[in-house]
Amino acid sequence: MLLHDAKENVGAPTSQCRHRRSPTRYNGYMAMMSRSVDIEPSSFEEAVQQPIWLDSMVEEYASNITNNVWEVVLILVDKSVVSSIWIYKVNQEANGSVEQHEARFVARGFS
């Protein structure tokens, strides 16, 4: 009786397995975000090939020199050296447009 009522009100099942899919309310948002995301380089070699990242790195370097962030010294034999790395980040506004390309030169404190 229950199966008969279900077939009558809902219809016969179309398949024996359930298919998972995302809610339709997020499809427009995800499509907009995938178009607006600018790819961040994962290495220095990738970044120097793009003028926008090169300009950002030059700006960061000039800022570090102006603010006396570090001091160049000779490496002592019995002391370890802290290495550094460039971090790249694309800052976006709320509507998804690119606000700025930001490059940061940071010390790798764990080394």
C-alpha cells in the first residue's frame, strides 16, 4: 500500500542509486568566483615571468630597504642561517575584482 501511494504521488523511481549534487543556490556564486580568481604563483621562477608580480616584489624590496628591515652580515662558521621565501597573494574586493597583487619577503623561522 505504501509503495503504491508513493508511485502515485511522486512517481516511480528512476534509478536504484542516489546521486549527490550541490544545491543550485550556490552555482551562480561559484561560477562568479571561479572567473574572478587570479592565479597566485607558487614559486619565484613563476612570479618573475609576470610584470605585475615583478612590480610588487620591487615595491616590497624598496619598502624593506627604506624601513631597515634587515642588515647584511657575514656568515659565521658556527652559526645557522635563517632562510627566507617570497609569499604571493591576490587581494580581492567583496565583488570579486582584484584589489592588489601583494608580494611579501618573509623569514622562514622554522629553519
